[in-house]
Amino acid sequence: MITFGTYDAARHPRTAVLVAGLRAHGVKVTELNRPLGLSTAERVRMLQQPWRLPVLAARLLRCWAALIGDAVRHRRAEGRPEAVLVGYLGHFDVLLARLLFPRSVVVLDHLVSAGDTAADRGAAGLRVRLLTGLDRLAVACADVVVTDTDEHRRMLPDPDQGVVVLVGAPDEWRTAGETPPPAPASGPGGEHHLSVVFFGLYTPLQGAPVIAEAVRDAVAAGAPLRVTMVGAGQDLPRTREILAGTPGVTWHDWVEPGELPALVAAHDVCLGIFSDTPKGLRVVPNKVYQGLAAGCVVVTSDTPPQRRALGESVELVPAADAAALAAELVGLGDPAALSATRERAARGRDRIRPQVVTEPLVAELRRRGAL
């Protein structure tokens, strides 16, 4: 089996999780990968702004030329692959994969819908329709479509084509979480300071302003919090405005991917998503899995996919409810409550290992005779 495309596993670890899981099941996986070097936000922005498309096309063609050479060499050395996994953000790459490997089982990791993502970030009209058309074309080129939730699987033109594979977390997050938990931070009076971290792109589905209101209100109620906010995006200005003057908040515009697991693991609580947007009600974000793997107590919104995937291991609060989130943060300031939630989180970590989350994909490939 080969993985194929312009994915960037360092920025977006989804493909790395799939590869690690397949290998844990004994599958020989060869990676044919030429990273495009663009983030999700940059790709979406280029698709939303047509004048940027020549830059995308030039980069894509350079990567494809290298991938074609890689594919030819691989075929000469190994023969035709039985299965080809097109990595994350492979809407264009799957077209090339279908042309290069017409008799292989082509698997598309459709973690992100271009049309759905653009709509969530404020696009409308013709641009969303075009991107939705791109989604449909990409899906049509695949034999198997991997989604992260059943809600996303049901959005496919043919839901029976889909296989649900939870996002999971790479092994480096689990390694970071295996270090002893941080010593409780204390304030001048010796009280415990609950350490809380949020990281993300500040898109509407993440509900960063809800987090800001909750932190502000919890601190105003006397909760001793130490909060780290990591990332940048469209909701960052509003989030900073809400938290202006709130003590104990540290801001990071960027943290290198290799440094992020240790940073998150150094906190008591990792925050997930809290919006009630349509997309926010359909996803289980990377940070929920990663925070859990890193040994944190994870607090996120009570939505059907999150409750179904991890409801016994994470702390759930109503979506878009800043008061409920504030109350949860105040409650976790009690060391006994924090210890109990840590125990629940620890019991759920094995469920998000790469080997476990890839079981449905392995079963489907075996059913098709592709392994």
C-alpha cells in the first residue's frame, strides 16, 4: 500500500495517524509525499480568492511532477499497489492518483470538506458552490472515502462509500502525556492555580469568544486560573478584546508543531470547541484527541459526535454556553474534582491510539482484497 499526495504530516497529523495505525496492523506502507507547504487556511483562502490560484497551481504542478516520478519508480520496483491512500487535503491529489493508479483501490481521507470549511469561515454564494463541486469531484475519484464522524459520512453523495475513522492522536502526544503531571501552580496565598490551554486557528467553529467569556467570568468569580492561548485567526481580535484586563492569560501566536505536545501536556486542562455553528456540531477536533493523549483533562462542547466518540473520557458542556464553561472551570479548580476527571481521561486514552482508530479502515480494505 502507498500513501500519496501533497499532505504535510507535520502541520496536519491526520495522515501520520493513519500511516502509524496501518503499520501497527502489519500493513506495509510506502509514502509518496511531496508537501505543498500551505496550511488549511492558506489553501481555503486561495480557493476563495481566484487571483491567488496561479500560486496554488504552480506549487501543485511542481509537486505533481515529483510525485509522477516517484510513482513510476515505485511501480518499477514494487509493481502496482493494491491500495492508494490520498492524504489530508487531497481534493486535487486524488485526481492524479486516479489517473496514475486506475486499477488500485483509491482511498481519500476526506477529513475536511472544502465547501463546508469555506462556508464556516464566512464564504457564500458561487464560491461555496464551486468548492462543493470540487468536493463531489474528489469523492467521485475515490473508491473509499474516510471521514472522521458519522455526520460527515452521511453528507457524502453515497454514504455507503464512507468509512468513519476517528482522528486519534500521533504517538508523540501520548509520549508527552506519559511524563508525570505538572506540579500544581500556586498563587501568592498558596492556592492551586488551574492551568488551562487552548490552541487553534480561531475559526468560528472553535468558539474562542465563548472561551474568552468563560475565562473572564471564572476569574471574576474568584477562580485562580493560569490560561495559555495559542494560535491566530479571524476570531482572535474579538477574543483578545473580551479578555483584555483579565489576569493570568498568556498569548502565543504560533508554537512549532514539534513543541506543541509538551506545551499542552504541561497544563491541567485542554479546551476543545464550543460553538453551535453547523460545522461545530458535526466535528470532533484534533485538539480534543491530542489533549486527551497528552494527559490533560479535556473540556469541550456536548455535541452528538463528541459524546459518541469520547463522552466517557472528556468533560462536556453545552455548546455556545459561556456560563456553563465558566462553572466547569471553577469546579475543576477543586483538586479532588480535577483528580477524578484525570482518572476518567486516562481510561479513554487507549481508544484513540492509531492502531485502534484505523481498525474500520483495515477491515474495509481487507473486505475489498486490497491488503
